[in-house]
Amino acid sequence: MHRNRLRGLFAVAALAFLAAAPATAQQPPDYAAVLFVPANSNPPLPPGMKVTCLRTPDNGAPSQTCPVVVYQGITTWAFSFLDNRVAMAMVSYDASNKIVRSVNHDGARYVWNMISSLHTKTVLVEGQSNANFTVNWSDLGKP
């Protein structure tokens, strides 16, 4: 089965699990979870931004899924800029798709992966050509 299809199936299962299951000892209730959701399921885009999710860091082929972070009831997307600058905006939405926070990060563009760390309470955002930046969980949740 294709990797992106597997990620998409995992995302659906993970969303269902997070919505229905209580937190476990391995994942505290304030854990910043990375989920892979359909690339076309994004909330309304801020002006000057676009959704660009890649399959791999070294291939410009678009992915059918995008990594997002869910933390404290807030969902954060990594959006690219229409002018293709080497930066991303981490845009956080509440349950009604209202923007609650938007922070620009230089150094990487076109997200392909995110990794959340319970130990450091950060999310590593990986972009094109393996460029990356790190975001603190405290910058992703409720302001």
C-alpha cells in the first residue's frame, strides 16, 4: 500500500482514537499529537498563504496528507507563503476554525513531516531539503 495512503488511514484512525479514547499513561492529556490529515481538509487560509505538503523532503511531489499538531483542543497547520519564501507560518485554529495564533518561522518551507517530543515538549517541523525548525508546545496551544 502506498505510504501516503497508509498515513491517511492512520490519520483517520488517530482522529477517531483521540476523540473517543481517554488519555493513557504513555500519552498525557496535554500531549501535542501529530496527525496526518487529508491535504485538502485545511481550514480557511490566511491571506498570502497556501497549503504545500510534500511526500518526501527531496521530492517536490505533493502529498495527499499534511501533518498537523493537535494540542489543548487547538489544531496547528504549517502553511507556506504564496511568494515561496523559505519560511512557514504555524497557524493555530480553535474548534470553530477561528485563528487563535499565527507565528512565522524562517529557515524551512513546504512541510513534509512533524515530530512531537514529550521529553522536550517541542515539535520538530521538517520541510523541503531536510530544513527544519522547532516549535515549543506552549506556542501551539491556547494563548
